[in-house]
Amino acid sequence: MRPKKKNKIGTDNQANIKLIAEISELPTASERSAALRWYEQQSEINRIKIHEGQSKIIRNKHISGGPLTPEISYGSLLLAIKIARRNEDSLSIKRALSVAEANEIANQRADGFKKEKRLRGAEKAQKIRVQYYGLICVLKEQKDFSWSEVASYLYRYHNFDATKAYLQQQYNKLKKEADSVEKLPK
């Protein structure tokens, strides 16, 4: 009787290649090859820095207790190469920019950041208005919940994360709107 074949650790196994692609964030073999070609062109000092990055990645991503497989080591090396290459590319692009162009990019990023922040707040306020205002009224007025308890309740049972101060602010705002609508002559 022939002994059973053991699972190979090498990259002949398709699952191992998928693991390498997942760790390295380089899905295709050609991208991985290009990263290695770029690595070959680097100075020894840069290669050492890349290996320092690889060590950090292994410490951060590797599940403790499990063996450090060649796939994990190779995938983390590729990821460190990808990060180093991206950093070098971004630095070369930044060096080519004039001060005015760099300031323009910074202003655009700042404006985008502000808009994104406002939209997130608007989405949360809209969700409170549409979905949770009635529930908040019941919890506050009928069940005598504190704002902290209301926030905890919404998080636990509706997976809606909002601070007690924000809930109170939105509740008071919506309550004023509802009161002003009721006072209008019919």
C-alpha cells in the first residue's frame, strides 16, 4: 500500500498562491514579478529597510501560535516591497510639484475631508430623523431612559453608534421642529 501524499508547502498548491496574493495585496503573478524586479534594482540599504518592513508586517499580521510558513514570509516580503515602492513613487511625484501645485492639492484634500465629514454627520442625522426618532421619544418620554441608556440601547439592538450628546442634540432639534409645525394655524 502506498503512503498518502502530504500537502506540499510550496507554491504548486493553488491555495498557497492565493494566500500569497492575499497577504501581498498583489493579485497577479505579473504584479509580484514586477515588484521583485523593482526590489532587485534597489541598493542594499533600501533592501534592508524593506526587510525591516517585512518583519513589522509579520509581527502585525501573523497569527501567534501558528507556524511561520514560507508563503507568509514571501507574501509579507512582497507587501513590504509594494509599500516601499509606493512611498518612493509618491515622493518622486511630490518632488516634481511646485509649491503652488502642492498647496492646491492640499486645499482640495482638505475640502474633500470637510465635505466627507459633513456628509457622515448628515447621514447619521437623517437616520435618526427617519428611523429612530419615534423610538427615542418612546424611550425618553415613556420609559424614562437617560441619554446614556438610549445610546446604549440603539447600539445594542440596532447597531447604531451615536454619542448621548449627539442624540440629545438631534432629539431637541427634531422636537422643536415638531412643536413649530403643531403651532402653525390650520
